[in-house]
Amino acid sequence: MAKTDSKEIFETLPVPKAVKAMALPTIFGQIIVLIYNMADTFFVGRTNDPYMVAATSLILPVFNISIALAGLTGVGGGTLISRLLGEGREGEAKKVSSFSFYLSIIITGVFSVSMLIFMKSILKVLGASEYTFLYAKQYAFCVIVLGGIPTVLSNVLSNFLRSVGLSKEAGFGITMGGLINIALDPLFMFVFLQKGQEVLGVGIATLISNCIACGYFLGIIFKIRNQSVISFRIKDCLPDKKSIGAIFNVGVPSAITALLFDIDYIVIDKLMSAYGDVALAAIGIVLKAERLPLNVGIGICQGMMPIVAYNYSAKNRERMNSTIKFSLKLGIIVSIISIILYEIFSGVIMKVFISDLQTVLLGTGFLRIRCLATPLMFMSFFTVYVFQSFGKGNIALFLGVTRWVVFNIPMLYLLNGVFGMYGIVWSQVSADILTVMLSFYVYRRYMRSQTA
């Protein structure tokens, strides 16, 4: 896409059309990512081997760290590229893209090598037993050691493409990678490899799909190299000291917030395990099922960010505010629709994942409660994305840490202690009411300071 097309999206296209052009491909990609994440669990579950299922689950926290690393350079570098374009500093934007690209390779490379060297110790800490260790090692070697760099680069480069207005290309790459993964899973698990190597098959399928997606992104960026500020050239990888600080200022909070989100889920599982395997299975399914509207909301936010960042730096406050308001309304509408659908079809959704009647009944109640928090959760992370667009990583970090460390996690322990199992389920609604109140107070105060 030429620069003029990006300028049209960022500057002149009506806000609803601009947000639609940026958000729809991202939303679709987010949905596919959600489906293929669940597909791995689904296909491994077809083995009816609990040790294989447990082994793939053990690696999830480590895999999520790699995704957080992608946020460090992808979100930090991507939002800065959009802001620099808004200022008309295309040369500096090119340097930022090159610096972020090589930084992501170095950081991820160190992480992957560390995983290889300390594999045994890390897996033991994660809870691998003599029955799950080999499976966990196979999966980690494929998706973290060999697949770490292509996985992170795919996420980083998709952010870069969105930052210059190429959301359709970014969404296609993520979607393609997810669909290839879904197609390859059963082939490697049940056709190409022998029985007993199903986890290795899932790992190889994930590795190949991420490599293909990464190759696609590299090819697209190479193709548009003369029309875009995204660069791989070594000589372009030394941006201003201020720009390097700006990358970390937004990227580090993004990574920390992503990790805290995962820690919250770990705490929920740990507390719910005290109420038995059925309760743990039920909440596990609910936490996956509730992700659909949240991933749609994330897609809206990711589509919104480049437009807001560009116009923030271009000082076009009217277009910036219109984009924020339209995106917020769109996300709330999606959240309200999801509540209605979950309240009606929660039992059906549970039965898609499991047939055990007790688990279905318990999970149905859990989902009907948890879904009430959907608009609150959207508004909470929406505000964080807005401040990331402004380049205000310190405020984004404050809101992210406050949400998880001050409100969510303490509320889990408090309500569990007072109300037991259902207190855990109600904690998200209770905590995010406080989060939304704080977030909008901080947002209004910041906006007033900009007009004073």
C-alpha cells in the first residue's frame, strides 16, 4: 500500500470507515488465533491421554512470555511508528522499525537459548512430572526453542503493518498462520507420526505454521520496501535516543500487562482447584469461552491504535477523539450482545467442550456470571490501549498494574475467602468496576491537562 492510502485512512476517510478498515481484519485474525489456540487442546484431547493434555498446558505460561516479548517491540515500536508518521518524520520511523525488528530477534533469541539450556529446571518448576516431562520437553523445543523467533516476529511485523495502515495484510498473515496450524495439527498427530508422538506432532505443526506466517510477513514488507517506512536494513537501525526510550516506554508496560493477565488466570486455576477437578475443569472451559468477545475487543483496540497515535502526533484532536469515541461505543455494543448470547446459550457452549453433565451445569452458571464483566473488561483494557497510542507508557503501566495487582488478584482471594467458589467467579465483575472508575478518572484528568 502506498503512503497516500495510509494517509487516507489516518487523515480523511470517515472515522467509522477508517476504524472498520483497520479493525475488521484484526478482529478476524484474533478470532482465528483464539480458535487455533483451542484447536491444539482439542486435538490433543482426542488422544484421551491426560498426561499429553497436561504437558501442553504446562508450556502455556512460557509461550505467553514469548507473546509478551512481541508486545515489547511490536506495540512499543508500532505505536511510535504511527506517531512519527503523524509528525511527518518518516526517516526516523524507518529507523525505529529496523531497530525494533533486530531487537525482537536478539531478545527472543536469548529467551529461546535460555529455554534450551535450562529446559529441565524450568519444566520442573512448571510442575512437569515423570509422566509429562517428555511430552512437555517435545512441545517446548518446537514452539519455544525453534519456534520462538518466528512466533515473535510474526506478531511484531503484524503490528508494524497496522502501524502504517496495512491492517488487511496484517490480519491476513495472522489468519493464514492460524488456519495452517489447524490443518496441520491432525496430519502430524494422526497421520505422519506414530502413536505416542501426538504432542510432538502438535509442536511441529505450530512451528511450521508460525514459520510460514513469518515468511509471509517478511515477503510483504520486502515487496513494499520502496513505498513504506518499514525497514530491515542494518544501516537504518540506529534511531534517536529519545525514540529508543519511547519504544521501551510503551513496550515494557505492554509486556508486563500481558504477563499479569496470565498470572491472574493462574491464580484463578489455583484457587478453584481447591473445590475439586469438576470445578477446575468448568472454570477452565469458561476462561476459554469468554475469550471470544474479548478477542474481538482487542481487535477493535489494535485497529484503533494507529489512527489515534497518528492523529495525536498530528495534533488533529477532533479526529483522534472521534476515533476513540466510535471505537469505545463499538466495543461496548459487542460486549452487550455477547452477554445476551452467553446468557441464552451458555449451556450449549459448555457442551461443545465437554459432555459431563456435572461440569456442564457448573460451567453454565460460571459463564453466566463471568460474561457480565465483558463490557467492564473491554473498557479496562481499552483505556490502556489509548494511553499506549499516546505514547504514555507510564500511565498505561499504572492502569495495568493497578488492575491486576491492586484490584483483580486481591479480589480473587478476598471473595474466595468470604463467598467460596462463586466468589472467585464474581471477582472479575467486582474488580473491573473499580478498574473502570479509575481508568476513566485518569483519562478525563489527562485530557483536561492537554486542553489547559
